[in-house]
Amino acid sequence: MLKYFCNIILFLLLSFSAFSQTDTTEAPTRPKSVKSNSGQFRIGIDIVKPISAFVSGADPSYELEADYYLGKELYGVAEGGWGSASFDSSYLKYNSSNTFFRLGVNKSMLRRILPGDWDMVFIGARYGIAFIERSAASYTTSDPFWGNTTGIIPAKTFTAHWAELTGGVRVELFKGLFAGWNVRAKFLINKKPFEELPPSYVAGYGRGEKGSVFDFNFYLSYAIRWKKAPEPAVTVSPN
Amino acid sequence: MISRGRILLLWLTCLVVAVSSCDRVGNPCYEPLNVTVLMRTYLPSDTGANGVLYELSKANVIAIDFTDSSVIGYASAKSSAFNLSLSPIADSCRWYIQPDSATTIYDTLTFYYTRQLKFLSNACGYTYHYNLLDVRSTDYNIDSVKITNRDINGKADVEHVKVFL
């Protein structure tokens, strides 16, 4: 946990230190943030989870993201995905799989310099829910005097609820094509069902036996944009 | 306004650091996997019921009730405290206690209990905890036996049984 916390602090320090740097020469007056004249819907996929699962030999998980520009640098976000995990040791063995969904908002902290400027550094919040199936588990206990005992724990379904705080970056590399990362702090809301043999890994959340986790995603996204209808001109009655 | 190139450099750096910090590997097991009954030996005291702690000079303590053998828990031990494990496959088990290995006199302690399968963590797996119902003994060297704590759950240095010699 300390290792994750230190890394999150490092990200924030790097990000904010860069944004706080100013030129030594006299800078021109900053223009006000401009409004976008387009609507945007963006869909993306996390590439970190499948790659890290492939490298570590773990079961893969997949996360997709969609966001929609609500105006005033606010984005409505829906995320979802699926994954599986297996726990295999000499004393405990079981599998699990789950689907998950997250809903929330992102707020861009960057000032928009052009109507077509969609880069963002954002903070956000999410509510997450996962539907989990854990298989029957076989266990073995060992005692130096009495030997080994074995048994089976029945299969179980779980529903996990959690709250998230997130922050990150999205940069438009080419027209419509974005890349960027999220860091997340997740807090499990219903801990009680997870006290007895929790799933080892919950896709979308993290390790099932932890009440809070830190996580990281790297998204490749594509945006669909359309021109908004111009706002009608305001006419003043001569009377 | 910060340049796009610096943003790109920032998040490439963060990517490398972040990927290195995320993993699914769990913590190692730090909890006791086997729980034992802490039995201490006493001499009756003239005042009060607590007794006086009495260290045995050359004690043998042996687990029995195996199908074909017994297992020595303590051999010629100089101690007043003995950790005895309970059988997870039965609701009672017996231990021999020989206060002085130089003599051939020994007593039999029979423990009666209920078993509870307990999940510790994914790293540790399962173990058994017990609730002591009764302890009976023969009376060659043992005067009486008293249960001081019925929950056998691995808590450190909690005395469960007093044996008065």
C-alpha cells in the first residue's frame, strides 16, 4: 500500500510542478478559456491490463471507457469490462470471473485555448459495481502432529460496490485519436461479504481482499465529433 | 501554457513508473497457521486459587490417538509452559504428561472441544480454531485441571489450561 501511495504522490508532484513553471520573460496576458463549438463522444480501451496479464502470466482483464462532453469542461463517463482470476497454491485453489461497470464524471483542469483543443488534465469520481462468481474452492490444512485435512468450500456469487477518485491526462495525438492515463484510488463500500474467501482479483477493482486499492490505466481512444448548432442570436426589441 | 511535448514526456514517465507499481501479487502469510492450547503447570498455593507456577525439570509430553504411533511434543523439557495442538479430525484428543522422565509415572489429559474452520487470508488459507468444552485427567501426578480460556484462536501468550500438580 505504501508503494502505491508513494507512486501516486510522485505522479501528482510531476504533473503539478510542470504546470506551475512559468517563463522568466514577461508573459502576455492569458486569454480566457474559449468554448468548444463541437460535441464529442469518445470511446477507448485500456492497454495496460491485457499487457501486464500477458507478461505476468495471470488471467487477462479488459476495460473499456466511453465519455461524452457535457459542456463547461465536464465529461460524463461510463466504463465497463470483464476479467477472470485463478488462485492456485498447495493449500488453496479456486477460480473467479466477473463483469463490472463504472459511472462518473471527469472535470478538465486545462484551459481550452482553441475551440478544437480537446487535450485535458482531469480529476474525476466514479461509482463502480461488479458481479462476481467464485468457483468452489478446495483447501488443505496441515498440522505437524495430526497431519493434513482437506475440504471443499461451496461456490459463491458476490456483488462489489466501490467509490473511486481518479485523475489523469488525455492528449490528442492525431485527429480524433487520443492517448492518456488514469490513476485511481478505489474504496470498497460493502466489505462484509469479502471477509470469507474473497476472489483473489476483481476486474475493474483490484485485489478482492483489500478494502482500498490504487490502480493505473492507459487508454487509447477515438473521438467522434460533430458541429453544434450555433446559438441563436439575441435580438433586442426596440420597445 | 505548457507545451504538448512536455505533457507527452510527463505521461510517458508516469507510465513507466505506474506500470512498475501495479501488480496482482498478494502479501505473504503473517498469521499463525496452527493454533495450540497453552498449558501451564502449577503447585497449589496456600492462599487463593491461582496457584504457584511450577517449572518441570525433565518433562515428557506426548500426543497419542494416532492410528499407529504417538508423537513426542516435548522430551525432557525444563519448562512450566507447554503448547499442545488439538486434532482437527476429531472432537477430542489425548496427551500424556510425564512430569519427570526419570520416573515411569505419567498422566493422561483428555481434551474435549468443538472445531471451527477459519479463513485467514488468501496468502494463509484455512486453519482450525477450537472452543474447549472440558479437560479431564488421571490423578497420578495431577491434582486438578482448570480451564482459564476456552477460545483457542492463536492469540499469543494467552493461557488456556492450568494443571495443578
